[in-house]
Amino acid sequence: MRRASALMLTALMVAALSSPVSAYLKLGTKLGTRTVTLKWSQLPIRYFVTDRGTTGVTSTQLQQAVQSAFSTWEAVPTGQISSQFVGFTLATPSSGDGATVIGFQNRPDLERTLGATSFMIDTTTGAVVESDIFFNSAFPWSVSAQGETGLFDLQSIALHEIGHLHGLAHSAMGETELRAGGRRVIAAEAVMFPIAFSAGTILGRTLRADDIAGIGDIYPSSTYTRNTGSISGKVTKSGKGVLGAHVIAFDMQTQKLVGGFSLSDDGSFVIAGLDPGPHVLRVEPLDDGDIESFFDATLNIDIDFRAQFYNKIVVVPKAGGTGGVELKVVAK
């Protein structure tokens, strides 16, 4: 099942920027000729929960799962975000009333969407005014601490959707296999991977290195600035930049994985939020899933190349960056 693959976006887009962004995809919006990162300018994020449950989940249990998901993001030491539960409401998500509302909606027509996040933004500044999340009650849900066979874990999907609410787009840190009815997740190294784990698991309740790097980049704490570093460079094919290549940094000491994309026509990328020390770099095409889950369909994303390792170990400095990396790929 796909998580938020059909995001309802109000004046919002995932776009390639004129200069590279860090680590993972971030949601952005066009302001004139500029594209700015979507983020909240006023904290804490004040949200309501619809006073309506679904089979097996009361509205109180929904609120508790949502609050736990917010708390998980807020516990990241390299990020600086906060939220506040205001109360229950009769309003539904996506009401466009200026209030951030999270709740269930019965959408059997969205047969591959467990949840979706929508936004209203200030078109002058790009700041988020309102963000609504709905969970599709056409699916069976669970709030059990251990998970329940055949039921989707509400807290896991809430964690993913609240990542979108904070401004994160999808991560490509995962692997799937094609089977009857769609793709099944084999492994995922990011909560923000766009395909959900199968029903019955609670693996999606734990943030991974890629998620942590992402939230720290959008809402950096002093710890993020002082203690992490970055790698920057270009992905090229026959001397020309590759747009949309997925670049992965593997930490040789901690075995953490953080992924990034080349997000400009010259193939430039930046992977930030990395722990200091030696890293192995790998570049691969974005061919395990729908490209539209990551990029605007109008962009000319290049997937015609072979996966490639960089021929050197890259040492990330503390509170600094390593630049000049060129990952040369060849056509398949």
C-alpha cells in the first residue's frame, strides 16, 4: 500500500531547484521565480483531531497515536520543532478553515492511499498556514503496541504523514518487489519511503538516519550545525549533468544510510546531516517505484544509467563539508 502517494497539495509542488538542496527531497512552493522550502514559521504547530474514530480505533486512541508520532519527530536532537494538541473538533481534514485538523475519512475511491497530507500556504512568504491529514478509514487500522495481523499500524502511518506536514517529501531509501496487486516493501531505511510496510507490522514507528537528517536540515538545532557535516558534488553522464539521480552516503563507522538526489540540470547534489567520518558513496537510478512519488511528472528525470560506487572514500568533517565529488555514470 502506498503512503501519501496521492498527496493533496494546495499551491504546493515538489520541484527541482535552481541550486541543490540537502539530503532528501523537501516540499517546496513557487514564489514568483523562486522555489522555497515549505516550513512552519510559527511554532508550536497547533492541531486539532476530528472527534470521530473508525472500526477498532476511538477518537481518543487516534489522538494518542498522533501525539506519539509528533513526539517522535520532536525528540530528534538535531531538529528544533514543537507541536500542541488544541482539542477535538467536529471539523474534518482538508476543510480549508485555517485550522490544522487530523482525522479519519472514508475514501474507498483511493484504493492505494492509506493517508494523505494537504496544505494551505502564504503565497507571499511560503510559510504554512494550515496542514490537514486524513487517514483512510476504508482500510483496517490498529493502535496495538505490538501490531495486529491484517491491520495497518496507525502510529506508523501518522509518523510518515507528520513528516510531510513538517515539510519532508519522499525518501528513496527502500527496496520493493513487484507482486500481484502492487509492490511489497522488502526493506526501508526511512519512514518517509513512499510505500508502506505490509499490514501487521510496527516497523514504521522508528525514524531512521535519513529521516533524522531531513528534519534537522529544515528545522536545525545548534547540535545539527555543530555536530554534522555534508558531502557535495555532481552526477554526470558523458560529461552532462544527470537530473534525479539517487545518491547514498554509507557511514563506515555507524552503518547509517542517508540518501540525496541530484536536483539541478548540472547534476549537483548535497547530502547534509551526516556524522563526521569516512563514507562510501553510491549512485543509482530512481527505478524502484513510481517517479511521480518523488518528483513532479513534468521533470525530465534520468533513469537510464547503471548504479555506480564512487572510487574513493569520502571523509566528512565535523561542522563542515566535503565538495568536488564527481560521480560518473554510464548508460545502461
